Amino acid sequence: MKKKIDWRLPVIVLLALLLILEVADMYRLTHGGGGQPLPILMYHHFADESKSGTVVTPASFREQMSALREAGYEAVNVSQVIGFVREGTPLPEKPVLITMDDGYGSNLTIAAPILEETGMRATVFVIGINEGEEYYVHSGEPMWQHRFAFEEAAPWVEKGIIDVQSHTFDMHQLESYGYSGRDGVRRIPGESDSEYRSALLADAEAFRRRREGRVATELLALAYPFGYYDLEADEVMKEAGYQLTVTIDERINWLHAGDEGCLRMMGRFNVTDCDSGEELVDRLNQYFSTPVLSKNH
Ligand SMILES: [Zn+2]
């Protein structure tokens, strides 16, 4: 008589193994396989009144910064992040990179004093062609909000509270604006590989020249306008000297010393006037599994 094989046990074992692998994979995705989590926050303009969430009031910003500080977060600059990845220079236990896009004067008049008061720092991504201008160069229209000149930022740069990096020279354009014919750094339909590459490199060079000798820190980072990016554009920007690039994709970053790939096309969390300090801390804390004990304990 043939012995009947009972397949139930092997099937259960196999399913259990698959489940373990799946959980491990989920853990790797959310915890970066033991890498250093680096949340990057994104702000824009600050004003006493906020009609839209993207404009943040001094009261909200102060509350958000104080909450992060009390929860053990330490604001870092791009040079520290690069130093960790390239040289293994240690980062604070709970680092956060605070960024502000477009170069609004309010970053200096409203945000910088609050950063100083709360012991934080931020990196501003400036649109080169708008720097220190009162009118848009292409249209001649008066600018929506003052864009600071590099010299205005100098006292804050000196204190280490503000760093100034690139938001491209003149690629903060949409095709629909009718000036550049392209959306951000995207390729114009029909543009050849070499034309496209030259256009990106020329823009990077124009930014570098405008900033040269006017900002005390090294030019290291680029924020893609409107969050438009792809691998090809990022390769060219790497060649142009940008060691760290950021997008507007809402995700955490996992840093691994020795792996420069983790510095490219990084995610950022948009922070609005509606986010309470507590919500912001909760949002970031999920990535830091080890609790940081406060000094009182
Ligand atoms: Zn922008």
C-alpha cells in the first residue's frame, strides 16, 4: 500500500518562511536596514498671517522648532550629511535637515531669528536669477515677495544658522510660463542628449558664478524645482559638482557611510502652518527606533 504524503506541514513551513521574509523586507524598507535615518523638512515663505498652508507663521514655526528640539532633534547642514556619508564623520543621534525653497527674504527676517532662539539651523535653496532682485528678469513684473541677496544672508551664514545652496540658476520655470520651454530640469521634447546636457551644465555654471565669493560656505547641494528630476538629470548635476540633491518626494532618507548614492534625489517632508509641533515630532519619531533619554533622567 502506498503511503499517503501529508503535504500540510511542508506547506505551513514554507508559508511561515515567506511571512518572515516579507516582514524582514518591510522592516528593511521602513528602517533602512540599520542605516542612519535623516528626515529633511521643506519650508517656503514665512509671514505673520497664513492664508495657505505653505506660508508658515512665526508662531507655528517657533512651536515646530521648539518641539523638535525638545524631542532631541539636532538640525544639521548639508556639509555634515555629506561628511557622514563620505568620511564617516558622526552625526547627532537624531539629525534633521531643515530646508527652505526659493530664497524669500522672510527666511532671514522671520525664520532665522527663530532658528537662532531655538538652537536650530536651515539650508535655503535660492533661485539664482531671482537672488536680490525686486523684478522678475524675464517678465519685468514685480516679484511676489522679496528675494534676499547673498550679502543679506551673510551674517546668518557666518553664525552657521543659514546656509545658501542652489535651486538652479534659471530652471525654476514651467513650459507654460513661456520663457524656458521646459518644465524644471526636464528635457525639452526633441532636445538631443548633448543639447540637454549642455543646458543643465550651463545653468549649474551660471549659479556657481553668481554665488562665487559671496557665500562663505561651499556650494554642495541642489533642490530640483517643482520636484522634477530623473536619473539622467541627476547624473549631469553630479558631474556639475552637486554632491547632494533633494526632491519633493515625501519620504525618509537612510544614510549609509560609504554609499554616496544615498545623497542623491533625497526625499523631503513638506511642513505647513497646520502642522503642530507634536504632529511633526510624531511623524519623524517613527523612524528613530532607539528612544533618546532626556538629560533629566
Ligand atoms: Zn521652488
